[in-house]
Amino acid sequence: MSLGIKKEDTVQVTTGKYKGKNGRVLRVDRDANKILIEKINIIKKHMKPSKTYAQGGIIEKEAPIQISNVMLVCPKCSKPTRIGAAVMDSGEKHRTCKKCKEVID
């Protein structure tokens, strides 16, 4: 199990144009250290007409953001926090909130 930010987590952007905004993680790319966040880092892309975009034109979509520029928002205390690791009695690793010490998942 990989610790850190996962799909469907809520994160807060810490730097850049979208600093302070919260969003849900749509995709995590571990190789490039980038994540895609819902309604964050919107770009405009010029598309030719195709089967998926019948009309074509300019569409708006999310662009990946560096994973180091976001912090996980704890579901218990609703604050951006660093992620800790805790090993349970059964030997499983779980993510923990560094602020409230609660298990995240």
C-alpha cells in the first residue's frame, strides 16, 4: 500500500495561482509526481472536431499539478495536514493526520 495522496482524496493547493483552493483528486500519476484535481488548474485547449468532440473548438479542462504543491485535507478536522504512517496491531499500514492523530483510512 502506497502512503500519500490517493484518488478521491480532498486536497488543498499550497502554492501558485490556485493557492488556498480545495478540490477532489481525479487522478494520480506517481511516475511524473503529478495529480489532477477537479476544477483546479483549468486550461483552454483548441480541439479539432472528432467523435468525442463533434463540434470542436476551445474546451476547458484540468491540467496536472505538481504533487508537492498540495496538502491532504483531513476528513476529521478539515485542516490541511501532513500525512503520517501508523502500523496497526494486525500489521497493516494506515495514513494518519499529523494534527489530530486520527486514522484517515
